[in-house]
Amino acid sequence: MDKKWKFAKKKDLMLEKVLGRVHYWHYHPEIIEKAGTYMVKVVIPIGREHDFHIHPEMNEILYILKGSAEQWVEDKMEILSAGDSVYLDANIAHATFNAGDEDLEFLAILSPAEGWDVGTIDVSGDLPYSEYRKHK
């Protein structure tokens, strides 16, 4: 098996805008095909979110860099700040809402690469997830 490695310079990152969020991809299938792990820095503006979703075949680690996140995992919620993180096995519903008064920035690390093609599935309109933030 060939060993892969790659430097990712800030100026060369792949930029993706998704539903009010900005993704700065350091490692993505279009950047380094079939890597074992992918990583993206996500910036969520004030009042925005990445609503409830699942990655059916990928594990994920979220690491907060800046700001405050209202982090949901299934029916549990924690406020996360810079230096906090959460690990998620594949197929676990989760959501990240900007809970602060500045942009929320975090790293999302996803693996294994074989799960990439199945993608991300939005479950924000499904019960029970659509009911969790009704009090807000």
C-alpha cells in the first residue's frame, strides 16, 4: 500500500459555502483521494447552525476552536467552548448551533474514507429532532 501525506496551506484550502456556513477543507476527497480521514474547519455565523444530521458510515470528532456551541447529540445537549470536543460514532444524530455572540469555529474530523460516498443525511425535520429546540 502506498503511504499518503500532504501539507495543507491556508491559501490552498478548498472553500465550500453550505446553508450559511463556510467550510474550509484541509483534507477532502477532491484534495487527497481515499485518505483514511478528512478534516474541515467550519465557521458558523451568529444565529446559524448545522441542524440535526447523521453520517451513516463515518465517525466524527468535533473540536471547538472559537466561540460557543450548543452541541446536541441525540437528545442530550451541552454548551461547548474553545478546547472542548465531542466524539460521534457513525449514524448518531447531532446538531451544532452557534450559541455565542461571535462566529463559531470548529474542526470536524471524519473517517473512514469508505463512508464518504454515503454522505450526510439531514434529519432536522424528523421526530424527535424537530421537537428538541421548540423552547428556544
